[in-house]
Amino acid sequence: MEIKVRDVDTGAVNVLNDEARKQNVSRNELLKRHIEDLAQFNGIKRAEKELDSTISRVGDALEMTYNRIDQLEKQSMKMYLLLATVLDVDPEEVDDYLEKVFKINI
């Protein structure tokens, strides 16, 4: 595909010509590389933004999950203590029993 650029400053054209000579390519090839690099860079930046957005959503979901698990743990402890109270069992004895029978470290 062809692209034409008009009214480019003479100084800028001279810089492009010098750079093209240094790289041993035509001015057209130099400009083509710059344009393609720019397009690729913008694509990478867009992908990075999408990745940041996804990571942010995952972080939010993990935080929500952590909070729910924390609440469940608190509720479970309350139920455990209530059950021990109702059954008139010492919670420490239950802990020892669970440790011995099920090898659960509480």
C-alpha cells in the first residue's frame, strides 16, 4: 500500500536522508520500518492495557474471594464454639481429638 506525505520540513527530510544513509537503506525503507515499528508498538501498548485491565479484574475477584473465605472462617469458628458449648465439650479436647484421629492441625 502506498502512503504519500506532503509538506515535510526540509530539515526533517535531511535527517531522514542521513539516517537512511547510515543504515544503508533507502529513505522509503527507513520510513516504512519506522511506521511498522510504530504500529507494532501501539499494538503492544494496547495489549498491555488489556492485560492490565484483566489483571485488575482478577485482583478484584481474588480480593472478593479472600473476603468471603475470611467471613466463612469466622462463621465456622462461631458454629464450632456454639456446638462445643451446646454439647458441653471442651473445645481444646475436640482439637486434640481431631488432631489424633484425622491428623488435622488446628
